[in-house]
Amino acid sequence: MKRVGQHILFWSIFVLWSSFLFECPSTYLDVVWYNLMRLPVIILATYVLIYLIVPTYIIKEQNYFKFSILFLINFVIASLLDRAITYSAILDFCFNPSTSSFFSQVPLFRNSFLLLSIMGLASMIRFFKLYLEKERKGHQLQKDHLETKLSFLKAQVSPHFLFNALNNLYSISIQKQEPEIAAGLENLSGIMHYLTYESNDKLVPLQREVELLKNYIEIQHLRIADTDDTTISFNLEGNINGQQIAPVILLPLIENAFKHGVKPEEKCLVSIKVFVEGKDLKLKIQNSRFAKVNCNEKSSGVGLQNVQRRLSLLYPEKHVLNASEEKNFYFTELKLDLR
């Protein structure tokens, strides 16, 4: 409501100000009415410029040639529509249509100059606001990245020491003929290596992110006893070669499914499906839902909040994250535009 009020105030001031500067033998109220009739064209042209052309071709694509062409087209169309209104016999108080043509230089130049002034002022204000918002998001993303790296550093006693320890345990488990433990240690080592050394880049190959998910799922299999009635499935459809994605953006969703969807001595289901079509990625997760889950209430949901926050910063207007409940199941769906 505050924003709507600001827009109404802005256009009210514009009409009163432009009417005051208008040299015309008619009364001031007549000129106000005259400008009010022209206002929809001016508002439409201005909003197309500041909400469509400027954000798309200046902020996102930084294509100044396309911006110039579209700005000129928008301006010419608005000028002609504006002149069509002012030329009508009912509304043109200052010039007699019988003695002036549609393309009379004085009224056409006057109206075009007024339109260009308001469009230029509005576009500069909008550009400045979008630029500050982009800078703020950039600083916030950098801050979050530094905080994430700090958290990793705090959690790492010594990566090389841990890798060596895991490799030693892996060798012992092979010697002791414990293939399941060996596989779990190998997967855990792969996860730690990825999180420590490969996840610092802005984008990583989607294939590596999928391998991370598979390693995590294999480790989760070790939690399940032979007597547990638990079904875990992972399906991948589509070509992931050559695709890139923000690192560790999918893992928290998978982790959340196992955290809340697997319970000892209960019938459980965790179904994970990844679909890739072109540059569009879709992740669908279905897991069991229980009335009570033994978890820390303070940490519950923190991972999902972090994912939503990172998605908003890394994929603005290019993601959809939905969560829903139905009977005894919890559904999570993420759609990502990887362009």
C-alpha cells in the first residue's frame, strides 16, 4: 500500500506540475483534465520501460544496443499515441485542429520532450534502485560464502589427516573382508573431498553434484538393518554432461528426506528422482512422514532455510521450491533453470 501510495503521489505531482508549466489560453483545470486524459499513455510507456526493458536489457543482459532500440520504439509509439489524444477536437485546448496538422512541430516537440523527460527520470531512478539491489545481493552472497567456508574450516580438524585416517580404515576393512564398511568409508571420503576442495567454485559440473548425492545415499544404506522395512530409490533421467550447478544446493534436501523419513522399526520410503531436460532440472523427493521425529527443534528446518536463501541469491526468478504433505508422506519439488 505504501508503494502504491508513492506512485499515486508521483503521478499526481507530475500532472499538477506539467499543467502549471503548460502555456495555454484555457483555464488551469482544463489543462489538468487535458493531462489526465494523456496520463494512461505516459504511465504505460514509463512502466514498460522501467519494469521490463531496463531490468531485462540493462541489469540482466547488459545489452545496451537492444535497450536503445526498444527504448526508441517505446518512445515513438507513446509519442504518436499521445499526439493522437492531444490532436482530437475535444481535447486539444491549445491548438485548433483545423489550422494545425497532426505532425505540427510545436505540439509534437512539446509533448515528446515532456514524455522523454518523465521516461528518462523514471528509468534513472529504477536503474539506480535495481543496481543497489544487485550490489546488495552480491555482497550478501559473498558474505554467505565466507560464512560457509568458515563453518567448514571450524569443522575440519585437518582434512589431510582425516583423509589419511579414512584411507587407513578403508584398507583395514578390505583386509578384514568388510566390503560394506569399506564402501561406506570410500563414499564418505569422496564426500569430504568434494566439500573441502571442489565446492568452493561458483559453479560445479552437475555430474559431480549427482555423484555427491549417490555417495550420500549409499552411506545412508548403512543405517538400515536387514530386518528394516525401508525402501530407498534414486532415479536419474536426462543428459547431465556439460551442465553446471551451484555446489551443494541439492544435498540438504536429500539429507532432510533421510532425517525425517527414515525411522527404525517403521515402514519407510525415500524416493528421489532427478529429471534433466535441456537446461531445466527438476528434483522430486517423496519420503515418509511420522508424527514425532527425534530431532533438535532448533536445527530443524535450518538446512531448508539455507537452501531457500541460497536459491534466492544464486537463482533469482529461476527456481521454484515447493513442499507439501499428503497422508503419511512428505513431498519436496525443486525446479531449476540452469542457464
